[in-house]
Amino acid sequence: MPRILDPDLRRALAERVRYYHELGVYDFYRRTPQAMPASATILEPSSTLQPELREEMPARKSAAAPEENIFEVLTPNPEYGIADPVAALKLIREDLGDCTRCKLHKQGRKQIVFGVGNPRAELMFVGEGPGADEDTQGEPFVGRAGQLLNNMIKAMGLRREQVYIANVVKCRPPGNRTPERDECETCSPFLMRQIAAIKPKAMVALGAVAAKNLLAINAPMSELRGRWYDFTPAGARSSDPSWQGTRLAVTYHPAFLLRDPRQKGEAWKDLQMVMKYLGIEPPKKAAE
Ligand code: SF4
């Protein structure tokens, strides 16, 4: 039966593999699945996952869940050791290929929306998933919400080309529904690798879905916003050993701000916190 690694176990395995790599051990062998004790390394979703997250993301359907190969965890990612973020992102994109790893590949996507922007960006924005416009154009945040995000970036004194923008899932969920947990868990390792390749100084999670997936904590937006989180991309390793992760802030998703413009002031406070950290002076006339 197809199974998925528990995220905590996946992280633990990745850490152990990293440790072996540091010792110079690169070759690993595995037992056949039949020989593996059922409780040893492959687990069903842990009952310790946050209940709110479980409610938001319906339970995984085993029939639709992709099978995860433990050996993938034990194999270094192709971009490992590549210092140039342009080359590293290219390798990650090639590794993603014409991805069919989760069920979103067969639910009407036109194309994979990998991410866009400066591979050496100091600031990275992460949303939840592509919408119709993004699916058509192959670029994240290009619709109305994208226009607002552009204005937010401009208000910070930056240009869209200076930052990097990506999503937790790279294929459009049908009807713009919230991506399901198994979809996020399957796709987000590629996002983690993108983050490790780009090594941003700061990240902004756009909306609760992105924040909860990145941080693996459950709280309302009112609690998630207004503070920094130390963030290290789980299971991904930067080629730069001096890079110990980034800081992550949470703000409202631009699509939410379009529905409730009264919250723009709150979002601006979040962005000001990011600007202060990055040492960015706001332009004389900030965008709304
Ligand atoms: S959402 Fe991600 S994991 Fe799922 S098919 Fe698309 S690229 Fe693959």
C-alpha cells in the first residue's frame, strides 16, 4: 500500500544522512520493503500532528497518496554542493521534471509553476499555490493578487525582479481550493530545496496556509503575524555551510487583502518589520 514518510521521520533521516555525508559516507543500501519492520522507518501520519491542521487539510486518502521512496531521502539532491543558485535552481527544476508526484498533476493543471525572481534574492515570498492566471502563465502571483503583491513589494522600495516568489504547491488546485496536506507534503520538499539554494536573508509567508506549512505550527493569523521565526528548510541542505537558515515573517495573502482592504494597514506593519530587518528605507511615497 502506498505510504508517505512521517515529516518528523523524514527530517530525522535527512539529518542522519547529512551527518554521514559530513563523515564522508555517501553510499547507502536499503533492505527490501518486505524485510523492513513495519514500525521501523515508514509511518502513517502521526496522531501528534496539530488538530487544527488536520481539520483544514482533510485526511490523506491512501489510494491517492504517492508512494515515497525512502532511498530518495538517502540520496543527495543533485544540486547539493552547487554554490551557484542559478545552476542549483536549474537542477531542482530538472529534478522536478513533468511532476506527477501528487494528485494535483491530474486535476487540470496546465503547467507547473516553479517560482520566479532573483536566484540571489535577500527576500523571498511564499504563497499557497497557483491560481488560474498563474496556471496559464506559468508564473506565481500574476493575477489581481499578484498585482497587489507587486504594489506591496514596490511600497517596500523593491522591485519584483529583486525578490523571489514561490508557492507551497506548484500546481493549481482545482477550483482554487486549499491544497491538501498530502499535496503540500509531497511538493514542499522542492520549495525547501529552492530556499536552501537561494539562501534568502528573510522570507515572508503569504497567508495562513503558507505559514502553517512552512512553520508546522497552528495558530490564527492574529498570532502568527507580528513576530519573527527562525526558519531552516527541512530536509534540504545549502551548499554554503555558513548559512544557518533564515528569518520568516507572516502576513496576509494578497487575495485576502483584496477581499478585505481594511487589513492592508496591518500587512504594511508586517512588511515594515521586514524592511527594518533588511535595512531597507521606504521610498518617499509608499504605495497603498
Ligand atoms: S503540486 Fe508539486 S508534487 Fe504535486 S504534481 Fe505538482 S509539482 Fe508535483
